[in-house]
Amino acid sequence: MRKLKRSARLVEMTQYLLARPHTLISLTAFADRYQSAKSSISEDLAIIKEVFEEEGIGQLHTLAGAAGGVKYIPTVRKEAALAVIREICRQLEQPERVLAGGYLYMTDMIGQPAIMSEVGRMFATAFAGREIDVIMTVETKGIPLAYATAMYLNLPVVIVRRDNKVTEGSAVSINYVSGSTKRIQTMSLARRALREQSRVLIIDDFLKAGGTVQGMIDLLAEFDATVAGVGVFVESGEVGAEERLFHDYVSLARLTHVDLKTKQTTVVPGNYFDD
Amino acid sequence: MRKLKRSARLVEMTQYLLARPHTLISLTAFADRYQSAKSSISEDLAIIKEVFEEEGIGQLHTLAGAAGGVKYIPTVRKEAALAVIREICRQLEQPERVLAGGYLYMTDMIGQPAIMSEVGRMFATAFAGREIDVIMTVETKGIPLAYATAMYLNLPVVIVRRDNKVTEGSAVSINYVSGSTKRIQTMSLARRALREQSRVLIIDDFLKAGGTVQGMIDLLAEFDATVAGVGVFVESGEVGAEERLFHDYVSLARLTHVDLKTKQTTVVPGNYFDD
């Protein structure tokens, strides 16, 4: 890269860091990239760090020493996240969203990458401190949420299939009971998709009785993998917590009331915003 | 937002623009946001524009006049894209990827958000000049590609389902013949997922005989929607083009040879890199 003035270098470094969340970049790499002294790079990083932290974009962790460098940790402030979630709750309360079985039509919302990006940033903030190797979700609507989160956490995604596709090679399948329909269903994951001992963050769009998430947890056991966390976009508060086998999860919104006759619903911020 | 020095303002404006691709932002909005004169903002934008264009990050389109403003168009240069695709081709040629039926195991690659982001940027560059309202894909492996593209083009995504799910409301279903397996399959899309007259960019992971993409094209006709473009990550060059009903598509990689016995494959850059 040609040598840049400080103003241009700040622009380039900002985009470089934003494109590489949770990645340690050494001062030497930056000094080489911009043909600049480490002292100048350090001054630039101090400016970027202040803006990122003041404006709630994220943190810039600096590690001192020979192996030192800088790592961008994307975050969102609770109050900013809450404002976004309140608007999402308002939209989710639209009566035309109520579907048979007490489900909510959310596909249009999940279809908006900008909303997914904001939600992914919230999950990335909620789970930033955990040791995670991979993010897992089940097809179909969990996928955009899982990828948006993975982008900010710099982690790979594995997608559990609801059947066993020819293009995946050998797979592990388990049966699980969907808590809502009480029907036995199958989910499967390619044997080569997940390493043993992986620490896995489970992300899904909707949590009702919890059968699907519990199925993923059971599937992890087959791979000698462990649950590092569970994050759901919307949980149904109509299901008593005692009915679920797992209790440690983060929800961003909670459907507390559905009237199938009047199509009135109440959606409030989830347990992430408790306290 | 508090008033920032120029250096801090450049960092903030860079992240603000990067987070809002294909979105017109007025000079007035920037001037208000940073409590600065429009002349200062214009100077900042000139610096950002130069860096974005010199470093191949994208273009900054400036519109003059009272309704004027600035729009960030993410792009990637052909030679940079080609270097990424050559590395992807090299990885796709690993013999352990060959599956029954001449398919390639690509799930691990699709599971990496950073690779998806680069591929999405290529599609966004290829289709930046087209009039597009929405991006369509079919579950499951096309979804990460569609979202990565949609993020850069600032467009919504609709996901065609391989069956009709209860949580979607009324849906339109069509039958199509999967060209590879010659079996009749069903795909469906919720009636409310797509407005009539929409101009649709179809994105998918793998193009063989083209039955799935043709199915999506047929489905669009049911919604009085039109095809604005077709982008596929990998096409199989073993299928003669004359066997497909559609011929206008962009591929990023091409599988030109598969030997099921020796598991040797040849993967080369796709038609996007022709000429």
C-alpha cells in the first residue's frame, strides 16, 4: 500500500479494523501496511479507540509487548439496543402477524439484513466474553441471525439440517419432540461439520417449548461438544420456564400474550434487558 | 452527537458510511450529526472518497444540489476478487470434497462468514448497476450467500422454502424437476413475502442442470415479478449450456471436471472473470 497522510490512514485503518472483528492485528503489521512508525500507528489507534468507545461502536483492546497488537470488539450499548428492540416489538405486535398455533410471522423482519445486523451485534455483545469455537443454528429462519452474529464474533457457522441431504456426506441424526406440535422430528448434522470438544453457541429465531434447542443440545453431546450459550431472537413467555430442560439462555424479545381471536399480541424486550 | 475534531470525525464518518451501503445520506444530515459546516463535511468526504477508491473499498457517489448527498457503493476490484477466487478454487479441489453424484462438499466454506462476505461483495459489484428490489434464494446453502450480497446492496432477502411451513401463512407452491436427480420436487413462497412487479436477483450456491434456478424463475412468474439477474457461487461446467433454459447468469467459480474414481476435480474461476 502506498504511504498515506494521517487523515487518509485513519479512514483506511477504520475500515480495516471494522472488517476484522475479534482478530488480533499486530502493531508491526499496521506499521508495515502503512509504512509508518509504530508511534504514529499508536496515536492513530488512540483516536480510533476514543471514537469507537465514545460513540458506542465497540472496544479496541490493545495488548502490549512483543506479541502485542490491537483487537476490535464490536458492541452495542444496552440503551441503544433497547431502543432498537422496542421498535422491533412494536412491529411484531401488528395483528396481521398472528398465525395459526400462536406463531408470529417474522419472515419479513428476518429478511432485512440491516435488522439482522443489529440483532447480531446484540448477540455478539451478550456473548463477547464467552469462549466459543463455533455458532450453531437449525435451518431455516435461524440462519440469518447466526451469520449476523458470527460476522461480529469472527466465528464459523454450522447449520443443522431437518433432513439428511446427499451433498453433506455421512451425518449424525437424532430424533426430537417439537414441544409445540408434539410430533417427533429429525435433525442431522454432517459428521465433518463439527470437531469434537467444540464450544458451541446456539442461535435460533423463536423459542417456544424449547424442543428444537434441546434437540441441538442433544446433538452436541453426540459430537462430544459443549454448549457455550443459547441466544434466541424471540421467546414465547406463554410457556412456563419449568417446562424447559435448559434455563440459561439470552432472549432479545418476549411474546407475553397472544389472543388468537382478536389477534392482539404483547411483545416486550427479552431477558437480555432484565435488571 | 458531541462535536468532534476532524480526525475523530473521519473515523466516525467512515464507520457510518460503511454501515449504510447504497443509502443516500444528505450533506445536511452529516452537517447536523457532526455540528459542522457543510464545507468541512465536503472536505472530509473528499478524503474518504479518495481512500475508498484508491484502496478498492468502493465508490462514494456524490449528488449535487438541494437533494444532494453521498452514497457509498461497496465494490471489489476484479484482480482482488480473482485472487480470492483462485484460493477458493484451490480449496474446492481437495479430493475429500467429492461426494456421491458429483457434488462437492462446500458447507465448511459456506460456514465461514468472512468468505461469504467476500463473495457477497463480488455479487454486489457484479450487480451494482441493475435495478433490484429484492434478493431471492432457496433454502439452505444459498441463504448465507444471499444475505452477504444483500448486506452490501442494502436489499431485503426472501427465502424460498422446500416445503410449506405453518409459520408462513398462505403460500404459492410450484413443482419443478431437479435436473440432477430428475425427481419432481416442490418449492413454495409465502404470498406476503414478495410484492407484485418486484425485480428480483436470484442467488444460489451451486448450479448444475439449473432446475432449481428455473423453478425460482417460474415461481417469480406466479408473483408477476421479474428476474433482474442470477448469481451462482459455483457452476458445474460438465452440464452443457444448451441444457439450461436460462443463459444470463454470473458464476464465480466453475467445476470443469470431476473424476469420481480418483476424486480429482478441476475448479476454475467462473464466467464473471471471463474477458
